Amino acid sequence: MRHLSLKYITLVVAMCASALLSLSIGPRQDVFLSDLLSAFATDELSINQSIIFDLRLPRTFVAILVGANLGLAGMILQAITRNPLASPSILGINQGAALGMTLGLVFPSIILLNLDFMAILGALIAGALTFSFANSAKNGFNSLRLILAGIAVGAFSYAMVRFTFILDDDLAREVIGWTSGNISASNWQDVKPLIVWTLLGIISSYLLAHKFNLLALGEAASQGLGANPKLIQFMGAVIAATLTAITVAVAGPVMFIGLVIPHFCRRFFGQDHRLLLPATMLAGALLMSLADIVAKLINFPYETPTGIICALIGAPYFLYQSLTVKGAKL
Amino acid sequence: MSQSVKQQNIRPQWQADLYVYFRSKSFVIQVVLFVLVIVASVWSLMVGAVSIPVQVTINTLFDLDGDQQKYIILRSRLPRVVLALMTGGALAISGAVIQAIIRNPLASPKIIGVNSGAALFACLMIILLPDIPASYLPLAACAGGILAALIIFFATFGRNLSGVHLALVGIAVGFICESGVDYILVALPTHELATPLVWLTGSFWGRSWTHVYAVWLPLCTMAAVGLTMAYRLDILHLGAETATGLGLNVQVQRLILLLIATLLASISVGVAGVLGFVGLMAPHIARRLVGGNHRLVLPASALVGMLLVVLADGAGRAIFPPIEISAGILTAIFGAPFFIYIMLTSSQE
Amino acid sequence: MSIKKYLTSAVALAMVGMASLVNAGEITHELGVTNVPDAPKRIIVLEFSFIDALASVGVSPVGIADDKKRDRVIPAYTDVIGNEWVSVGTRKTPSLEIMASLNPDLIIADKTRHSAVYEALSEIAPTIVLDSLSGNYPESVEQMSIIGKAIGKSEQMEARVAAHKATMKDYIAQMKNTGNYVAQFGVTNKTGLFLHSPVSYNGSLLELFGFKSNMVKTNGDTYDENYVETSLEQLSVVNPDILILGKYADPAHTDSWAEEPLFKQLTAVKNGNVYNITAHNWSRLRGMLAAELTAADLLEIMKKVK
């Protein structure tokens, strides 16, 4: 147990360190962390204080929360499907969100509410499609089919998104801006709903964590222990889709965090979802804030969308994962 | 009686095969497919931003008396149709071979990462070596496709992975390449450049005879080799253990066939961009039509592939003239639902 | 209308040159040398700046890559070239077939967009390729002369260019103290703000009028270094005295900054020196008439600057 708490402490320290590092990096090199501290002491913010408090701090918060949510969503998806590869980007949920936004940009007349809502709608529809394809009346739920269906849904959505690239310059620019996972324009308005949804996500998934453990024993065994597998799976799917959709609305589709993080955490924190939950959130936040640092530095002083950096980090890990995953788990 | 037995013994095996083949139902289907490909090609020559009546099309093609549309038919549309036929056929053969090798009906060049690898390298070439003419794109694409295939091959070599697992590794390699392509498109100073973007969506826009000359020889050679090696596929399709029992060195055969499939798909991507799902759909449709024998499936799926791409290119020109919808978009729109349909009905699971 | 004045003077000058009618002949352009027929009649243009060139000497193109939106060719042009052109599709992927069906005798294409199809275009008609999209203002004026030569109206075009240069000098003379200001132009859509750097067309134009820039200079060979996506923090580094915005969307991305303390503290915002202009005229159009429109806008801005 002491061993475990040491791991948690390491994660927390690493996450805080990377968050602070990310805070201190930006195109303005005359802004320091000390400006943040002094910002809390004054009523009227100076320019430097305003930069770190109004621009960089919400952005770092968004990175942390988005990372945490995606890590959590990935953990839930993997728990309910008992498939170590299930995650928002593999199941086509992210790509569906991108398609939703793209349709809204190309045909402004079909926008319901606003573009964020279009993203959420796209994410939910894509997720629902993937799951329904994986469930067939004849053979029941099939894990491999889930992955393949997700990839088909994702490929379909992405082909449509790419099409807009050959239309107008300005339209292509907007689509790329929305769909590349760019958090550079985050502000406090983005942070507030994220915090609320994250808290809801934590609470609801913590309540379900024990049931996820039962589910890991297999549907029949979990039923024997008094759990209703279908209900748990449904609730888990709804929580995961909501968490993903909310991050998409704020940051755009960010790939692979939900895939990489739960897998990584399981190696160090074991299979108990009650212990995994905080670990995946912390590690997701850590990865996302690291990616954000890279995004700020790779083409300094210009920025690269954080989502692209995540994809570059995550995709090779997926290859590693696909090689090491045991055949039986498929 | 003994006479006929003797004759059959003298007659080489391929002649006997051919004899049986000409009398089979599959032969009729192949002929019908062939006719359909011709009809679709002529239709594709007629439609586009400027519609041309069939009479004028035929006049121009065969240099008959009467109205002609020399430039549009001969210089603009004919090379596109020829390229569509070649890339469609190549992708279909590639898909059929890959499906046979990894014994998975859902496999295709796109699913095992070859398309994405080719796309990544072609993008890299456009970015890093902007002064090299676009006719060298197929070379870069081949390098990328082969590299992706090599990664998959070495990563799985000696591990005795199942076909499904192999597909998963391919998907992962595909994701790596895709994220590289995304990085190039979004982060590097080119996301407004027309060339890589238009090409990436699988478009025949602006393709001319130069492109045809650049790829016809390798494509036709590979396709011919692939077709003649088809009988090995039947043996491989029985499964790795059986094939070893029948005296084929499975790993070597797999490697050669995989190389041919990779080259076919990569060259197609290099010249026409990513035409998603053609390599998946065509062999399936072909198998439904002519059964599981690969000597029949390969030519049939080549014909189906040609038909699909020629139709996609023609339709892309005909829908919103003068704006073109890339053929690759249309194949993906029809291909993804088809993929899911195959998945749902596939009895192999 | 000043344009009419120029046209009449240009025509008068051209009359003088008529006697020794120049052979258009071989035109050297970005991708080589093209043999162009004398005084081509049916011209297709694939960028807006080439319309500007044709309109300057009163020639109407038969085909324009107008992105399928005819109103992108502004009235200042249609007054001269009429409304008879055929749309050949988008600037990115113009339809080769429609171009061919127009039987052109000259095609003017852009280096960035159309290099890949240069061969296909050359099969349709003699094609010259110029760097419009990533070129700066002095280059765009030089291109006018090349186009003038290609369409066999060299003298007329030189006269128009001379008149244009005089007009611009006039504008420069009217704008005083521009050297005291850091001016920055940017285009904003729903998702971002894109600053046009000093090497871009608009950046070089601002430089011509004597404005200073705080952006880091790049070599300008590629498009993105001309047009840099910019966050609020980066904008605060540039911190211009005059911020000129072209909005392609309403509300635009920059509107979401209105309440940000940092935005309010920008020098341009604090002093009320943020000006909105027509994004289309500044950003998509390039050429002499376009530059004169820009100059007129700038003159208005300088009258208001506090």
C-alpha cells in the first residue's frame, strides 16, 4: 500500500511540475510564474499578470481537465468492453465529433444550437453507431468487431472532413482550426463547464468502479455477484461518451489519450478500477500538459495544435500496444 | 476411353483449367463485368463540367466523321479513365491478395496501413523536396507503402500472430502515418497548398497522359504477376499449417505476395491519392459473384475495382460541375457502410 | 472615378505606341518561357490579381476561377470587364474541361496553386504562371508588366503602371507621420486570427506607406510564413499601434477577446485604433486597383488615428 501511495505522489508531483512548466512557457518571455503568485495579491492586474492569469492559466487548466477526462473515458470504455484497445479515437467518437463540426461549418443552416453541440451530437452518433455495429443479434457483443466498426466509422468521418480541405481556403482553414485539437484560445469560460462535468464524471464513475471490477470477471460471473452487466455497460458508455463530447466541445478532437493512459496505468496500479480511476485522471492530465508544452515549443514562437502532438505521441504507443496485447484479449 | 485419358494427360494443366473455365458460370460473369467496365468508361468520358453526347464521344474516340471534342475526351478524360481503370484494378488485386494472406475478410490495403504510409511519404516529398516534379510522387508513395509493410512484417515476424492481430498492427501503423500526415497538413507551412490536399482526397483532377506513362508499366507488370501467382493464394488460404504441408515455404510466399500487394496499392496512392475501401469492397463483391477460387476471384475483383473507381471518378465530375468531388471521397462514403455490412454478415467470426 | 481617368490616359499613351505594334512573342514566367500569340483575345485567369491586370487595360477575360461566387469579382472590376465571363470553378481546382471548352488562347495561372497542373493547362492553351498568392506588392506590380506583354498591350500597361505609381506616391504624400506607427493587418475568421507578415502582400504594402512592423521577418517563400496564426498572447508581443482587421465571420474570433483585460490593454485597443476593413478587398485581391483601394482605406484610417 505504501508502494502505491508513492506512485500516486510521483504522478501528482510530475503533473504539477509539467503544469507549472507549461504555465511559464509562452511567446512572451517576460512573463514568469511569480506574476501568477502576485496576481492573487492585487486587485488590478498588470499586463504580465493578466497574461498568466487570463490566458495561460485557463489554458493549462483546460489541458489538465481534457487529459483527465479522456483518460477516464478511456478507462471506462476499456472496462465495459473488456477490450484494452477501446478508446474514444479508436471507436470513432473523436472523428464523429470532427465530422459534426465540419458539417456545421460547411452547411451553416443545419447547425443546431451551436458548433459545440454539433460536435457533441457527432460524437454521440458515432459512438452509438460503433456500439450498435459491435452488438449483433446473432453473436452478441463482439470485442474485435467493436474495434473494426470504430475504425470504419472513424475512416468514414475523416474522409468527409478531409473533403472540405479542397473547398475554399477560408473554409479549409476554419475546419482545420476546429478539428485539430487546438487549445491555444482557451479562456475561463471554457474551464467552468469542464470542471462541473469532470466532477460529475468522477463521482458517477467512482460509484460504478466496483461494478467495473465485477464486469472484468466476465458477464456471467458478474451477474452471479449481483451486478447487471447490461445496465453497467450502458451507464459506462453514456458517461464515457459525455466526457469525450465535452472535451471535444472545448478542445476539439484530441486523439489517443484515452487509449494510452488506461493501458499505461494498469501496468503500475493493477486492475482495481477504484485505484485506477485517480491514476488515469492524473496520468491523462500529465500527458496532455506535456503535449501542451511540446505544442508551445516545437515551432516557437508559433503554436502547433496540441491534439496533433498527442496523436504523434499516442500512435506509436498504440502500435506497441497492438503488438503486446494478448491474442486472448481480442 | 483410354484415348481421352491419354489426351488429358498430354494436355497441360493450364489448358485444362482454361477449358473448364470457359464453360463455367464465372466466365459469363467476368464477361458481363468486362462489358460493364467498358460501358462505365464510356459514360465517364461523357459526363463532367461539359456534357458530351455519346455520338460525339464515339466519333472522337475512333476518329469518325462528325462532331468531335478532341481535348476534353482525349486529353482530359481519357487519361483519367485509364488511370481510374489501372488504380482500381491494382487496388482490388492488392486487396484480394492481402485478404487471402492474412485470412481476414476485413483486411485491405487501407486497413493494413499501406495507404497511409504511402500518403505520408508523398506528403513528405511535397514538403521536403518541393522542386521535384509531381510525377515522382508514385516513387515516394511506394517507399512509404513498402516501409509501412516492412514495419508490419518485422514487427510480426516469427510471432505467429493471427490474421486479425496482424490487421490490428497494420491499423496501428496506419494511425502513426495518419498522425504524421495531419501534422504536415496542420502544423507545417503548407496547409493552404493545393497540391497535397487535393491529391490526398483521392482525386483524378489534373491527371494527364504523363501520369499514365509514369505508372502503366509497373502497375500492369505487378498486376500480371499477382494474377499468375493466384493459384498459390488458394493454397495459402487453407491456412499456414496446411500450406506448409503442401510444400510451400509459407513465409517466403507471404512475403512475395505481400510485396506485390504493397507495390500495387502504393503506386495507386502515389498517382491518385487515397481511394479508400476499394481494396476492401472489390474482392468481396467478386467473391460473392464467382466464389472462393482465387484464380477466378482475382480477375473478377480487378474488374469490380475498375468499375468502382471509374464510376466514382465520373460521378464526382457529374454531381456539382464545375466543382469536382474527389473519387476517394465517394469510395469512402460507399465503402465505410459496406465495410460494416461485411463485418455484420461475415460468417468467419 | 479615378479608374476612368487612368484608362483614358492609358489609352492615349497606347495610341502613341500603336504605330510600332510589339510582338508579344516569348514570355518568361515562373515555370519557364511560353510562346504567346500576338494580342490574345480569349484569356482565362485563375487568380483575382490577374483580373486586376486585365481590367487595368480594359481587357475582359472569357473565364475566371471565381470560386463559383460571381460577387467575388468586385464592381470596380465588373465596371471594366463586364459580366460576361464564365466561371471555371474554384481557384484551387479549376475545371480543365470548362477551360478547354472556352477555346482560350492564353491562361494566366498562379504558382502556388497551379504548378502541379501546368502541363495540363499548357495542353489547353499557352499558359503563363505568376506568383500571385505568395508574392508581395512590388512583385504584383512587376507581374502587371509581364501580363501586359503577354496580352500584347505592353505600352498601355506601362502607362497604367506609371499612373498607378504616381497615385500611390500621391497617397503616400497625403499620409503623414506613418513612420511613427506600428501598423498590423490581420484576417480573422471563426477560429483564429491570421496576421499578414511584412513579407506578405499586405505587409509589404503597409511598409510602402512607411508603417513599421513588430513582426519577425521571414523569408516569405511559403504561404504560411506570410500568414501567421496568432493567439492573443502573441498579438500582445506584436502590440501594434494600429490594428487593421478583416473579418470573414461574424462574430469573428477576435470579437471573443473583447472582454479580455489583455486585449483591452493592447496599445491599439486602448487608443481606439482598431479598424475594420473589407477582408475580401484586402486579403483576396491583389494588384493595382486593389492596392489603390487599400491605400484609400489607409488614408481614411490615418485621418481617424488618435
